[in-house]
Amino acid sequence: RLKPFNRLQIILQHLKMSKHTDSTAEVLLEKRGGAGIITLNRPKALNALNLSMIQQIYPQIKTWEQDPETFLIIIKGTGGKAFCAGGDIRAITDAGKVGDRLAQDFFREEYTLNNAIGTCKKPYVALIDGITMGGGVGLSVHGHFRVATEKTLFAMPETAIGLFPDVGGGYFLPRLSGKIGYYLALTGFRLKGRDVLKAGIATHFVESEKLPALENDLIALKSPSAENIADLLNSYHVKSKVDQEKEFVLDEHMEKINSLFSANSMEEIVKKLKQDGSPFAIKQLETINKMSPTSLKMTLRQLREGASMSLQDVLTMEYRLSQACMRGHDFYEGVRAVLIDKDQSPRWKPAALEEVSDEFVDDCFKPLGNNDLKL
């Protein structure tokens, strides 16, 4: 529950924003034509998502969803480099260390927003131009339409910082073709440009420079249906020729990915990679060896279970996992090594897959009673 004072602050901020006087606002919310437009506006931070942004976006989506004059919602980022590079990890780390409520509230409200996007009754169009990782994926992938460009850079790099591919990763990743999702989740592999479409993460591909025109055309649609919006996106998509001839970056490895990443345990995946011995397999081993063993085990189970769960149940499960990470060691150590000291040499505890017991992993998935996420 928001404190009355916070609520008042947010209302005041809304009023301020609706006048467009505040270009320093972290998120801009405006109505143009039949479209509600959300603009992530922290270009210096690569539009990283913080709690106050979540608390502004969520009620606005809910309002537009009920508004008969709003026919679609568009979300985009400013600055030309990123759609959204992820959640505001630094703030969460600082809060978690001192037991501040933010470490609970951030994930709770972020996942609630992910669910609102996944269940949104109005067509939701995410223009994922530039870096789209972690929390930025959560703001886009669950919506109806995801438009990638040649500048899109997608990744779920969480296992490298002692976390797991959250924001509904347990829902969308295992539903990608073959074992691509497992591969992306465990290795943090980065997809670029048209490959984001070919992997099934984006629904359309449009050149970056055409996005302003596309946006204007979307805004100009008169009482559009989802079909009308799809038709417009398709018309731009078919005209986009950039990298059209290039084959999917993972094509030549798909057979290996599908067999190697279908194992039931991390130990078995590692064993299969060692047995395979190809340059591709050796490269994956090197990557996996740098990741948090706890995160890897948590992630593999998260995806295997999430494959047959609803988005709501996945987010509830992921909230439990997020709180397990806040109680643990590796998240803080991963953030230290990658984001703070940047020495890129995290000291994971436990340091080996064999040392992460099934009991420990089971514990991470246990319900939190009254603290469970309720959607």
C-alpha cells in the first residue's frame, strides 16, 4: 500500500506531467490521438527502471485500459541507445543489504506491472529500439506487439549477477522454439537486430529511423482494432530490408542447443557440453563456469516448471525466488563484481554446482505465506 503522502506525490507528478512541463520526469505519460504513450526518460541510465517509474506506469496502463477513447498503448525509450537496459539493480542491492523494504516492494510492484502488460486488454506496442535487457524485457515481451530494429540488443544476463531471468522469464523463455530460451537464460547470450525477431522475442522488425513515422501512423489510426494495428505494423515490417538475407545467428547451433540444453539438471548439461567437445560447446562451458552456480540451478528449475504454468503463477514463483536471492550471498557479490568494483571476478558461495544442494534450491521455491505475490 502506498502511504497517503506518496500517493499525493504521484498524483501531483501526474498533473505536472500532463502539462509536459517537466522534461526531467523519469517517465513521460501522454495521450496522443487514440494512443496512450509511455516514454522511459532516463537516457543517462539507459532508461533503467526504478520503483517510482513502475508506480507511475502501472496506474496509467490501468486507466487507459478502461478508457473508451484509448485504443492502444505504445511504450518506448529516449536517448537513442536503449529501450530499457534493466531494473535499477544498484538501488535494490543497497536496500537488500540493510533489509530495506524496497527489496520486497520493487520486485512485487515490477512483477505486478509485468502481469498488467501481459493481461492488458488494449493492444500494447513496445518499440524495443536499442538495449533491451532484464527489466526492459519485462516491459515489452508480454505485450501484444514487440517491434525490434537493427539497434535492438536483447539479453537476460541475470545469472552473471547471482539473480535469475525474472520479469516473467520463466514464462516466455521456455516457450521459445526448441531450447533457445534455456540457452539464453543460462548463458546470458545476446541477440541483436533481426535475430531478436527470429528467436520469437519480437513480433516485427522495422528500421530504427522509421519508428517516428510508424508511431505517427499508429497515433493517427481511427478507432483501430488489434487487426488494424497488426496490419499497419506488418506493412512497415515487410518494407524493412536491413539484414533480411542474414540467417539466424543460432541456426547452425540449434541442433546442439536443443540436445545439450534439454538435460534435467545443470550437472547433466555440463557433462553433455564436455562430452560434445565442439568449439561451440567449449565456449558455452566457459560462459557457464563464470555464472553463479546457485543462479544456474534456480534458473533451470524456474524454466522447466514455468513451461507449463500461467504467467500469474510464474510471477508468483519468481517473486519467491527474488526474495531468496535477497536473503542469499551471490546477488550482492555479483553486483559488486559486475557493477560496482567491475573486477568481473565474483566469488560465488557455493562455488561449484555440486555444492548447491537440492534442499537449498527447494527452499528458494517455498511459498512466503502472507508475503506471497498475489495477482
